[in-house]
Amino acid sequence: MSSDLMLKTAEELSELIRTRTVSSRELLDEAVARFEAFNPTVNAITEHKIEEAQKAALNADEATARDESIGVLHGLPVTIKEAYDWVGTPSTWGNPEWINNFPERNSPSVERLLDAGAIIWAKTNVPFMLSDWQSFNDIYGCTNNPWDLNRTPGGSSGGSAVSLATGMSALEIGSDIGASIRNPAHYCGVFGHKPTMGLIPQTGHTAPGFDTEVDIAVMGPLARSANDLDRALSVLAGPDGYDATAYTVQLPEAEGKRLEDYRVGVLLDTTACVTSTALIEHLQNTIDSLASRGVNVSDAVPDINQDEFFENYLLLLRAANGVSMNDEAFNNARAGHEGWERGERNYRNLVDHAAHMTHREWFALDQQRDKYRRAWAEFFEEFDLLLCPAAASTAFVHDHEGERPDRTIDIEGSQEPVVDQLFWAGWSCSVYLPSTVAPVGLLDALPVGLQIVAPHLQDRRSIHFASLIERELGGFIAPPGFETI
């Protein structure tokens, strides 16, 4: 008997559990059946604890029978990104050197999901060191996009997005420093939210030997609906460690109720990154449709030089990434650093220089970023949101040859550096702002996501706007061939 239960939203599945229309164990069984049917093709799941999850699902069903609920995610089968610490599974980051990195305690995000009643049953694939918009590594192999198996699902939360798109999970948690939530959401046709920096703790999602917070990096949810993002955020948000002694989080609710209540700025093209004309036209048609439904739309952006902003982001980003380099990679980066110092400005030298820059230079870059943050704040005095692409194109064809700085993607028949589209990643995350990606249809049979940027800690505003888009224009669509099992 075929079933598409696990393609419903988490909110719908929760209601089915509450009304005893379906049991937690039945949902888990379908998630596992989908794993068995589809994972050989898409390779999203890396590790699982099915037997342990089955016991937890039976406990949830016993609680349901007593009219009790463990929490807002009661009984829902959930998968998590491989880099999250989950006791009994390795956190390798796709790095063979860390294959025996078994954590002694769960990440706070994992604990919060469990405390909310989620049934975590598996982990999902990532690229090596979480550093690619493809999800492949020498431990677990390559994850494929269910819309076209020859294409990337995105990264670094690529397995996360595929798990959702194919119904192996009701919710997912990923992480994002360079569109690692937003890019897979866009490529696979699901919803993703990159929270305000620091809203969800990084603890339990750090490289072995590193316990301090990494600049720009955030933890966040992926889902099949915008309301599910909000639900997950309510579970995951809040401090841990020293700050938890005194601080709590109370995010503002979205003030707008209807599309007509929103004033939005739009940026669909930039000198900093060559972006597909077809993608721009598709997003423009989406925005025109929103305008026809009452959204107040303007071609307006923060008063920022986008090319200078992009370089600032890349240097800060690669400085943050550079701290997890091993000694050999760090020493090998010295030649590129010296080339940058001589004025040889290319991306590879930028990466190497960022790993070796002085704190004095980093501080100057951070000061400049603060000016950008003030420019964004001034923009949001007039506008509620900014709409822009999540990437430069739809999902591109797998390309594992050579190193990422040297790879290109086809845009308008021209081979463009794949790393250039980091502009659309940094446009919000470099300045710590929240942004949500909502699916807005298909372009040449591949999903397209619209990125919605909100002011600092106004996470619920971008998520709410995504829910209005979902209601008016449609949201998640199951990839052909993955609708039922």
C-alpha cells in the first residue's frame, strides 16, 4: 500500500498523532521505509539508530494513549545534520581524520529536539569540513538532488534538504556560514531559516578541539512549511552555558498579518556576482505576483558598495574557517597569504591570507562590518524586509574535480566561478541578519527559492512572510518519483 504521509508538514503530522489518526511508530516506519527505498539513490542518510528510535516512538505512543504530550514535536521522526553531536554517532564533518570523533554529550540543539518530543533517528550527509555547495566526502560518498540525480542538492546541509524533500524526516536542523541552510533549501525546494547570529547556540556543532563560537556561523531549521520553521525555532532558540543563568529569548512576533502590510526592498542582480537571467526573471515574476496581491515593492537596497561588502565578507568568512585548518594546511597557505600581501588578488590567495591575517586587520574588517550593519538598520527603518536570490542559479551538475576555488558553473553559457555566488550568502549572514528561503516554483524542472532578509532578531518576520508566500503561491512540492512508497 502506497503512502505519502511523511510528505505532510510537521504541523499536520502532529495533529494526526494528537488525534490518534496515526501513531508515532507508524510515522517512523514510513520514514525508515523511505530511507530503504530512496537512500540508495539519493544517499542522504549517513548514520542511524533505528532500534533506539523505535523504542522512543513506542514511548511517545504510550504517552499519547494517556492523553499526554512530551512537547510540541511529540512523536515526530526527525533527522539531523551530521556535524551535530549526537551520542552514539560520530561527528566527522566528512573528514576521514575525524571518523572516530564520538561525542560524550548531545548538542543543546539535539537535546532541545528530544525534550520537545522529537524522535531523532538518523544523521544526514555533508561535504568535507562543511565547505562546499555539494555534499560529498570520502567517508559517506555523494548526496544527489532528488529533482535531478546528476545535480547537487546543495551544501553543506545537503543531506538535510534531501531528507526532507524525500520524506525521510518531518524536520531537520542544519547550519549556515555561507548559505549552508539557504542554498540546499533553494536547490531542493524546501524551506530553510538562517537565524540571527547567536540565537541558537553553536555548542555541540564545533570542530574537535574547538569549543568557542565561530564568527558568522549559525544553527537553524529546515522544513516543508514556513510554520514548521517557526515551530522548530521556538524549540531551538535560547542561550546555553554561562548565559543561560540569566538570559532568555522572547522573539518579537511579526507585526504584519497580510501581504499588504509589508514594505519590501528588492535586489535581484549585483555587480559582485553573475546571476542567471532566467533565475532573475523567475524571481521577478514571483515578486510581481506578490505586488499584485498588495505587497509594497521597491527596488531599494541598503546604502552599501556591494563589491567592497563582498570582499569584506569573504575575508571574515575565511578567517573564521581558517581556525579549523590543520597545521599542514595552515603552513601550505603561507605562500598564498604572501601573494595577497604583494597585491596578487585572487580568491585562492584571499582564502590563504584570511587564515594568516593579523588580529589588527581582522578588527579593521570587523569595524567596517559594523558600518554595514548600521546601513542595514537604516534601510529597515523604511522597509520591513529585503528580497533577493539565495544563489546564482538553480542546482548545478555535480563537479568533484580539483578544488572548489577552481571550479566553475554554467550561467548563461559562460563558466563562472562557483564561489562568486557566496555574495548572496554573505549579503545577510556577514552582518548577522536572519533570512528565510521559501520555495517559489520550478525553473526548467528545478526548484527555485526566494531569500527573505529581516532585521536583527526579527526572525519571525521573514518566516511569517514566507508563510504568506506559501499560502498565496504554493510551497513545497515533492520531487517526481518520490511522492509515495
